[in-house]
Amino acid sequence: MSTAKITLDINPEDVSEKIASFIREKVEEANANGVVIGLSGGVDSSTVAFLSVKALGPEKVLGLIMPTDVTKREDIEDAKTVAELLKIKYETINISPILKTFKEVFKSCEHFDEKDIIAFGNIHARVRMIVLYYHANRLNRLVAGTGNKSEFLIGYFTKYGDGGVDILPIGDLYKTQVRQLAKYLGVPERIIMKTPSAGLWKGQTDEGEIGVSYELLDKILHGLIDLKMDSKLLSETLKIPVETIVRVEEMIRKSEHKRNMPSVAKLSY
């Protein structure tokens, strides 16, 4: 098998129509009034916003911008730009006071450790989930998640945080495919090309945490999951060390619990 077969090209027109139909269908099934989206200023949330407006119209889409003290000003401005471009209502809710309250409460706990930035970073994502669902409950809307297939497969999301949503419109698109779709939909180029970051702590980047670029990660995932290639063949095809592929396989395995409902103890009566 040659490298030419490891391709992630999509037909963006066809994909956008299918996803818009999916959003419309799920909103109608739930008898909901629309969707609520967390706008981060990144390509994923921007793409979901564009698709939601395509599916439902701007009046049924609410964007929530939820910065913290470590959020870059450019990300807030990019999120506002998307909302204004799409003519959707949006609110900016700074969640820093909530996070500070958590930290003050946790300081009296035995296991609190301010240096554990991952554990506290996950609280950022979970607070945002709470804010989204408050608005969704008040307005009878669904929470439209912004996770993509790359992140979903390796578990690069917070359980009951950004993973706590009602629908995942771009959940079957790899990151590089999301960028293709974003370009077709008219998402501003600077948003498409910016370095991906969840903004959970200062200097944090997605690829820095994952340890591999999205371009390579997507090819590895496509080879493993969609093409069912074994590690050795995929290593030869992509001309990369087999250890890199094994590491991705390990991420998939360790995050399996994130993609499933909680395990239930089965009892016999």
C-alpha cells in the first residue's frame, strides 16, 4: 500500500449538507428551539457555528464566549468576529471568578495541588459545560459540541467537560478535514490556520500535549481505524517509526472509557 492511499480529502459541499441535515434532524427530534455553542475562536467551534446557522438560521443559534484569565485576547476577538459574521446572538461570560472560588474551596482539601495544571485545567472545561447547559435548559436548546474525530479517538477531551454535549456535528471529521470544511464554509483564514489550543493554561497547545502534529496524527488514525492497517505496514507507508504509531494506539486504548457510557455492574435476580 502506498502513501498516496493515505488521503483525507473530503467533498466539503456534500459533507456540509449532510451535517446541516443532521443538526436540523436532531433539533427537531428533541423538539428544541435551537442550539447553544461554546465559541473559543478556534476552527472547530467556528465550523460548528457556521454549520448550525446553515442548518437552523442565525436566530436559533446562541454563541457563548467563556474566557478565563489565561485566554488570549485574539481568541476572544476571533470568537466575536465569527458571531458577528454569522449574525448570531452571543454572550461573553468570564468564568475566572468561578474558577477562583473552586481553587479557594480546594485549598482546604487534603489532595489539593496547585501545580497539577491538568486536573485544574479539566475544571475549566467542566465549568464551561455547566454554563452551556444552563443556557440550553433556559432556552430549550441542545448543546452542540465542537469536538472532532481526531480528539475523540485519542481521548483528547475532558470527560463531562467539552465531552458533555448533546450532539457532535463534526465528530466524524478529522482535524485536517475540519480545516477543509471550514475553508469551504468561509471561516476566516486566520482562524483556520491558528495554532490549536484548548486554552486551559498559559502556553498550552493541543499538538504540544498530544506530542504529534494533527497532519500526522490524522494519517495514523485513518490508517489504523478506517483502513485497518497494522502498525508495521502503516509505519512503512508513512515512513515514520513504529513507536509513534504504537503511542497513538495506546492513547486510543487508554481513553476507551471516555467514549462509552459508565460501566454498570450486572446483577442476577
